[in-house]
Amino acid sequence: MRAGAAHLKRRIRLGTLAALFASVSGPALTEGLPSFNLYGAPGLIDMPSAEMAPDATLGFTYGRIGDSNRGSMIFQITPRLIGTFRYSGIQNFDHPDAVDGVYYDRSFDLRYQIFTETDIRPAIAVGLQDFIGTGLYSGEYVVATKTLSPGLKVSAGLGWGRLASHNPVTTIGTRPAYDVSQEGGTVSYDRWFRGDIAPFGGISYAPNDRLNFTLEYSSDGYDLETRRGGFEHSSPFNFGVVYRFKNDTQLSLYYAHGTTLGAQVTVALNPKTTGIPAGNETGGLPVKPRPQGSASDLGWTTQLAAAEASVQQRLVSSLDREKLLVAGFELQPRSATLRLENPTYGAPAQAIGRAARVMTRIMPDSVEEFTIVPVENGMPMSAITLQRSDLEALENDAAVEMLARTRFRDAVGLAPAPDLSEHPKFTWALTPYYSYSSFDPDNPLRIDLGAELSGSYEITPNVVLSGSVRKKVVGNLDTIERVDESKLPRVRTDYRLYAAEGDPLINRLTLDLYGRPGRNLYSRLSLGYLEQMYAGASAELLWKPVASRLALGAEVNYVRRRDYDGMLGIQENVTIDPVSGIQREIPDVNGHVSAYYAFGNGFHGQVDVGRYLAGDYGATFTVSRQFANGWRVGAFATLTDVSSEEFGEGSFDKGIMLTIPLSVGIGTPTRTTNSTTIRSVQRDGGARLNVSNRLYEQVRTWHEPDVANTWGRFWR
């Protein structure tokens, strides 16, 4: 990513490193995990197969063949659809964008399995290689794979583009040639399945679950590397051996094209199953059944106010041991309502279940109905009502039985008044952080490591003053020198100036006001230093019914550029292009209207339409998949009225998002996660304000679709 990689700046806690280590060090061999080829996809050596990885597999590869280095990120999006993002560096490659003789390239692949394998039929897949990129690796294919006997598989297919650069047998249509001046980032519709067609194939044999031997006939002639570099291609036959470790790491060694040695390391994990299913936390209290007939005893109600105070005190003490907080409480003869804060459990159903079981042990016997109202930033999110008799009867049954008897409603008018006895409240933390810039051809990875002091001062539960200060300890972000001409205001590509001067810096300092203006409505107003590059005001309104998969939102922002040193200074909303000297004005106002939808099975979609920081208008499309344990993988693309020529390298804004829950590494509940956005390139078009506390993620966590998705942990 170029110097303007502000979106890639994220905090990281030490526990996140433990989460990553635990993710790749699990002991079990994953059944059905295929070998990955040198392009970072299930396959042979160069060539693809029709195989798929187990659903939700997340893999990372690094390989080298000749002068080519390739790193890939792979995600099995659905059982039949897999995607790959690849970053390559080719040494000794004659290209105008090469840096010190190395040309760097980014590309995306997709593969869809049309037919799964049966006893008679082979698996058949169709794929697009480098369909968004410069076209260096562009190729399409149709391939079939059949298991002939245990451990023995054969694959055969037809390739186009790069996969037809050796010994083509026929031609369909005309395929545009590789353009050395191509900026990349465009979807190459005009190339798909056009031009020469060549056959390829191979056979693989796995005598056991550790070793796999491969012989391949490759239709990739490495023409570009041969013409523009020192690659020698003298044979289409490639040989390989793959050794698979117990933790699913694969080490691959190759002899390819008659002249070249290659090697690759692949690390694979599955977010759907990674981690300790039950966790290491102490088990919650069991349900306490009432004695028969005691539910009719209302004698305690003669002194209801005193009883309520006594019960609340005991409730506070008991929930504190469960690492939950009482934010408010109301007691009636037949019902009790708890306003609940959950600082601990990543699975919302686990917090609800533990709170409900505690209530069975403390509430007077006549109290049959429990309503639990979880709150975030003082906003009541939903009213979750359970019957005490159901808790008593179903404790040892499947959690789904309890879910069927649980009621979800909007919490407006149902939440107890907030308990303000401990406000104002101040909390702080000192944690490590990292910031990085990637995919800059001058230096593909720059990184800063340091300490971040963050604090939060809750004036009331829904009025919060918070911020963070960072001090770099070691790093090289301040060495960014690459300057690209921009035809837009430099709303992100001036990031190099902030990186060079901002140490120490006030990363964020805001006063946030949260509210529930009406039924199904949530609001946020943020004032202050909203992110490293911009200060101002951000207002948001979200409509989200408790049981609905659909949500609608609107956000409007008024921004001013911050001074480069990251302190309290503000500058004019004017940028000067250092190449052309042209002065451009940044609009004061930007914002979006948004639609969100939960498709089920963890898939979420989001569309944001509006005005971006540089004044361009367009839409951002986001699709993600979230798992019950907190892992999340997604991708986005932003298309605006800025042409690909005006946008520059990359043609339009796009990227991949990865969220890792800290609980995976430490084995105990926590709501802490680490999120990273990997952009192929950061430019000024399609750039949004980095607001850290947008409403949708806070709100949907406690609504019926998301709570139901984690309901398997209700009795944990």
C-alpha cells in the first residue's frame, strides 16, 4: 500500500499475538485440506485443481520459484467458492514501475466449484486468476479432479490467458495483450475466456496423511518472465513433494520447468473451529429451582422498596463474580428487569445466560419473568425476556430449546433507569500498538511499534470523553518518501507527513453522546479529534428493529485537517500537490446513508452511498462473514465518480478485512478483538473518515439474529 495507508493503523495487544500463535499451533490434521499451489490456491504446482478447502478455511502462503516471490491470503468463502489475494515481487524484471530491479504486483482470484465429486463424476470448477490487477498473472480455467483410489487424484483442464501460454491447441476470440502501463485494479471483463486455449493436468499421490507427491503438465510458459527477466523455461513438466505437519502447516518443494527449484510454506486454520470450544473460564452458577408452591408467596412485597434494594445489592455482588455489571435494576412482585453491562463475554448469549442463572438464585420465588436489557454506551439495546420456570426445566436440555422460549423486544420504555452511583467513572489502559504501511514499491512493509495510553471518562453512561496518546518506540514509517501526484485533494496520500511528524501524537480525543431518540432508533454525536488526520463533528442515526436482519443508517461529518504533528492544532482544508503544485480544497462536509443486512450463516452485507472526504460521490460495497467465536473475514470495494485515471494506481479503493478475537489465544472470555484492513493501495478517491465507534456493530450484537447465532454458549 502506498504512503497514505492511514486506514491500516490499528492497535494490537500482546494477547493478540497469543491468539495468532494458538491459531496456527493446534494439534489436529484437518480432514480434506488440499495442497496449495504456487499461486496460493488449491492445486498442483503451477496449475489449479477442482478441489476446495473445508468451509471457512483461512490460509497464508509464501513461495518462491526462480526470481518470483509470491505471498497469498486464501479464504474459503462458502463450501464452493474460494478467493485469493496475492502479492508478488519479481526480481530482475524489466518494468517501468520496478524498484531496484524488483517489480511488485497485487492480484485477486476467484474459483467456483460447479459440481462436487461423486463416485462416478469428478469435481469440476471454473476460476478467474488475477481478474482484478495489472493482468500479469491473468488467466481463466475450467478444471476437473477425480479421486481414483485413496490418496491418488488426477486433474485435467483447459486454460486461457497465462494458463494458455505454452502449447495452445485452439483459439476463441481475441484477447488483449498484457499492457505494461496498466495501473491495475480494473476488472478485466474483456479478457475472460478469450484468446488461446491450452490443456494442462497432473496427478498427485498421498501415501499417508503427511506426504503428497505431485507430477504436473503445466500450460504456463512464463513468457513475461522469460522476455523481461532471466527465467528459463525448457519443460512443461513440474515435480513436487508436500510435507504436512500436525498443525496443518505445509512445506512444499518443487523442481519446475526443467531449470528451476521452488519452495513454499502454507499455514492454514479454520476460524469456524479455531480456539477452545468451551473456554477455560470458570463455569457459571447453576440454576436454583424454587421449592414447590413457593411461587405464590407474595409476603415479601409488603416492603417492596426495601426488598428491591436488598436484592439489587446481592445481585451486584453475584454478577461481579461473573464479571458482569448491574447498570440498573427494577423489581416487581412477578417480574424483575436488569439493566446489564457486559465487559467480558464475546458471545452475547453467554452473558445473558450467566445473568439469568444468577437471577434464579437471588430473585424472590414469586418472580417468574426475567427481562435482561444489555446496554452499550448507556444505550439500552434490546429487552430479552425469559421465564424462570423455563430456566428451571430446560437447564440440561439443548440451548435451542431455551431460545425458542425467549422473547426479544425493543428496550425503549422497558429499561430501568441507569444507576449513576458510580459516575463519573474513569478507566485507562497502557497497551502496545503497531501501525504499518504496506505495498509501497519502495519498501513493501514499513511498521512502527510503540506504546498507547488510552483513557475513558464516563460523565454519564451515554456521555463519554475518551482518547489515546501514542509514542513510537521503534519503526520506520517516518522514512516514507514516495510522492505520487493526485488529481484529487490529498485526503489520504499526505499520510506520510503525519507519519513523519506525529511522534508522540494524540491519536484520538472525542466527546461522544449516545442516545435512543425513539423506538428502533439509535444516535451518536462525536466531537473533537476524530482520527489522526481529521478533527470535527460526526453525527449518526441508525434504524434497527430488534428482530430484523435489515438496518438503515445515516451519517454526516464536518471535518477540518489536523496539524501534521498530531497535537491540538488545526489547519485549513487545503492541500497542495507536491508534484504539480496544484492547490485543492477539501470539502468541509461529507457523509453517507447506509443499508445493512444479515443474510444468515454469518454473512453480512453493507452498502454506503454518499460523499467521500475528497468530495467524490459513490458507494462502498462490503461483504463479510462472522463466526460465533468472533472471527470475521470480509472484503469491500468503493466505486465513485472518480475515473480510474484520476484515482491512479489501483483504479478504485478495495481491500480485505480480518478480525481476530483475543479469546482464541488466551482461552478465556474477552470482548477484545484486533481488526486489520489490507488494502491493495490507498489513494484519495473513495476515502472515508475513520470513526471508531459507529453504531451498527454495537447495536446488532444484542439483537435477536446475533444473539441467536451465539446461543450455543447460553448455558456456558
